[in-house]
Amino acid sequence: MTRHALVPRMERHATSIFGEMSALATQVGAINLGQGFPDTDGPEEVKRVAMAAIEAGLGNQYPPVHGLPDLRLAIAEHQKRFYGLEIDPQTQVVVTTGASEAIQSALLSLVDQGDEVIVFEPWFDIYGVGIDLAHGRRVSVPMRPPTFRPDLDALRDAITDRTRLILLNSPHNPTGVVFTPDELQAVADIAIERDLIVLSDEAYEHLWYDGHPHVPIATIPGMAERTVTVGSAGKSFSFTGWKVGWATGPAELVRAVRAVRQHLSYVSGGPFQFAIAHALRMPDAYYSEFRHDLQRKRDILTQGLRGLGFATTGSAGTYFLTTDLGPFAKYRDGLAAARDLPYRAGVVAIPLQVFCDHEEIGTHALRWAFCKKPEVLREALDRLDSSA
């Protein structure tokens, strides 16, 4: 062929930093604190439901295209139980192949060529992919170090007549920031004033710490009718490989997401859908214990990295902690440091700059995942200490 196989707008997405760093971790035997997946499974009772469903022949063939009815009901119950949101499981829920498919389907269905999509920077990499797939234009609003709080004046200034959608992520990957009620209200005021859709990625909704609870933006008056909310069973129940996610919102927006999503994976994870319906109905104690366990792991990594000379404001949510380059500041940037650390220290982290459009935001920063066993975190800290 004389023509390039990959269309130009997708060329920059041909490789993924997560694939690169995880492959490097495997290659050199490094501890992977880069990619955000737990190294322990979720609740045994949830696994048993999935196994029982497989044995009973439940979900082994195509489940309903928009998701198992009982799972859609469980999602609606979850939104009511935790946030007081009234959701019709028949028309306002769609089950997806992970939160990623929900996000991409929403972008593909709600963004047209030339539409501008506001993202808070640093942003998760699949946001850029989805915007480019939809022929939209990414407009980054910087969250500046060291606090990484959202710049609401910059958000307002970024809105133009071409702005279609604000992509919000709280708890925020990669910084660990949880948006405050006042920050969310400011975003909501702008969305309402400018008649914008909000796509709210709430994959880490149950992973918040230190009295900084997650507040869905859809709970703010005037926002339920303009917000698509995305959830993740993988993140809430530590079964990331099952790839069960969902989107909820007003019927007309969910209908749009459904229209695209059904032509992507069509359906997936039938037996796992039975299991996640069960998981969503587990008692409040599960959610609080899960959160407190991750908070303890966060504290191990945070205190350990600070002890080694890394500067961080800490993490109020997600699996992730952001630091400067600390004792590895001699590297020209975070990407160079991240690519050498597996060889030098036997530890993998993710450079923040790959999630940024502005050089000053993440050039000298690393993202670390603390969703690992305490002994793994301590071993990683020992390796870093020996190599610093």
C-alpha cells in the first residue's frame, strides 16, 4: 500500500503509555505501580455468583443489548441509595463493556465534527482518543501543580460558541483530586448558562478519602437533565478484567449512547452482569471497608515516597498519587524518568506529561498506583530507596 493505513488524526494514539510501561514491567520484572489495577480480587461472594451463573447457563449467550434487566435495576437502585437520584432502569441506564466503552460511546454519539470538548488537564488518555474518533476538538483547562485544583476562571474563558460538552472526572485520574461541592456548583452554573452537556466520569466514585466524599454533578439542581454519568464495576469491586460499566442520565442522552454502543461490542460479560447486580446490592459496610483498605495503602505509599524526597499534595481519591520527580530530578522530564526507572529501580510509574497539552502542567511529575498489597508497596519503596 502507498497510503498510510492509520488515518492521521489517530496516529498520535497508535501507542499507549499503559501498554508500553506494563510491557516493560513484565520484561524486566519490575513492580508495576503504573497501571491502575488491583493485585487482589474483589469479594468472593461476587465471584461465586459469576461462577454459578456460568454453571447454570445464565448469560453464556448474548444478554439483552442494553444490559441485563436486573443489572440495570441494580444500577438505578445504587444511584438512588447513594445519591438520591431517580433513574428509570428501562430508559435511563445502559450497561457497557467497562467505563471506557461508556465514555467513548457518549463522545461518539454526542460530539459532531468540529465540536469542542472541554477536559480538565491532566486528563485520562482515552478522552483524547474518543474526542478524535468523534472528529471533535479537545480544549484543555489546566489544573496546575502543586494543588491541581480546577481553574474555574479558565474554564469559563475556554467556552466558545463551538463548545458542546464538558468532560468531568471526579475523583480525578491521574491527580487524585476530588472536586468540592463549590467547584462542582461552578461547573454546573457554567454548563447551565451555556446549555452544555456534561459527561461525568465517576469510575472512582467509591474511592474517596479523608472526609472528601464524591458528589455526582447530576445531583446539583438543573444538572440531571444534561448529564451522562459513567460508572465502573471494575473500580468499585476490583474486577477490572470483567469490563462491566454503565452510563446513566436523561432518556434522550442515554438513547444516544445506546445507539452507538450497540454497534461497538454489541453485548459482553453476560455472567459477570449477574455478579455485578449482586455486588451493587452489598451492604454499606463493604463500600466503607473497601475505601478504608485503599486509604491505608495510599498512606503507605504516600509516606514512603515523601520519606524518599518526593513532593506530593497527597490523594483524596482514586487509586493514584501524583508526585514530582523527587530524587530522580536529574532526568529531563517525567517520561525519561519513567522509562528508566524499571531498569534502574525495578519499579514502574506513569509520567504525567502524556496526559497534558501544556508543558508546565505535568512535565516533571509521576503518577503512582497504590491499589497493591502492602508488602508490594513496601518492596517498591525499598527498591526506589536503593536506587535513588
